[in-house]
Amino acid sequence: MIQMTSELGASCHYESCLDIQRNLASPKKLPKTAQIRLVSSHDEVYEPCDDSFALVDGLLADRTNLLEHHPTLCMEIGCGSGYVITSLALILGAEGNGVNYIATDINPHAVKVTHETMEAHGINAELILTDIASGLEKRLAGLVDVMVVNPPYVPTPEDEVESEGITS
Ligand SMILES: C[S@@+](CC[C@H](N)C(=O)[O-])C[C@H]1O[C@@H](n2cnc3c(N)ncnc32)[C@H](O)[C@@H]1O
């Protein structure tokens, strides 16, 4: 199984320059990612931020490797707006035909927003309201080929940035 996680805690820029570059500047050369204008939102749902974009960049960079593993089941835990799982499906594209996608979130608004985002991009996935993957363990055991997670994080307080030791 291939695991991709984001380790960035970062400020939010809803309109990403990278997103514009990928989807508008050279649409024929690069696989598409989710379009910000089609990503649904809700006050209580995490909007795509620099960490989400970094994770999608990692998936883009790893596209060939991902396809060489011939994934049949890709999963995201904590899908939020759906930006990442939608991008993954678009990145794998036609070559990833036959791949199934599952995404979970503990926030019911996130599950709804992800559904809207995926629908707006013409992507299908099974969306499940649950804590991490509770209730899915037996069903999914040994079957998940790609797992993506951008876990919740606590921003580092300003006074701890660049300090020595465990707080830095
Ligand atoms: C940092 S956000 C990432 C959202 C999205 N993947 C992205 O990259 O833009 C973390 C997400 O994890 C969800 N989450 C937090 N705890 C969770 C849990 N125990 N099980 C499932 N999802 C959880 C939150 O609701 C939130 O949508």
C-alpha cells in the first residue's frame, strides 16, 4: 500500500496559483487536479489550504509510480472539501480506469461537501461518515492500494517557530 500524508500546517489561500497553472496554463501536458471554483464549501468544513495543495503536488509527482502499482482501491481519511480525493481521481485519469475511491470524514458537512465536489467534477466515490475507518476494517482489510491523509493539525504558536528542542 502507498501512503501519502501532508506534513504542512499552513495558512489558507483559497485560490491557488498552482491550481491555475495546472488547469489552465498547460492543460494538455499535466494531468488535471480538482478546480477550486468547483470545490464546494461550508463554514464548518476545512477549505483546501497549502497543505492540501502540497499533498496533491505529491500525488501528481508520484503519478507514474501510482499507476505502475495498478491500484484498484484508493482511500482518503478526512476528506474535508473533497479537493484531494477528487484530484487523485483526476490525476489517475483514464489510465486509472476501474479504480474505486472511498473517502471518510467524521464531519457530516464534509461528507456532503465532498459529494458535491466530486459530482461537480464527474467523479464517483463512496463517501462514509465515520471516525477514521471505523466499521470498515474487515471489509477493507488488505484491499486499500493507496491511502491519503491530511490529518488535523494544530498551528505552531509564533513564539515557538525556529526555537530549539521539541517545541520547534
Ligand atoms: C486538515 S483537514 C484535511 C481536509 C482535506 N483532506 C484537505 O486536505 O483539504 C482534516 C480533515 O480530517 C477530518 N477529521 C478529523 N478527525 C477525523 C477522524 N477521527 N476521522 C475522520 N476524519 C477526521 C476533519 O473533519 C477534516 O475534514
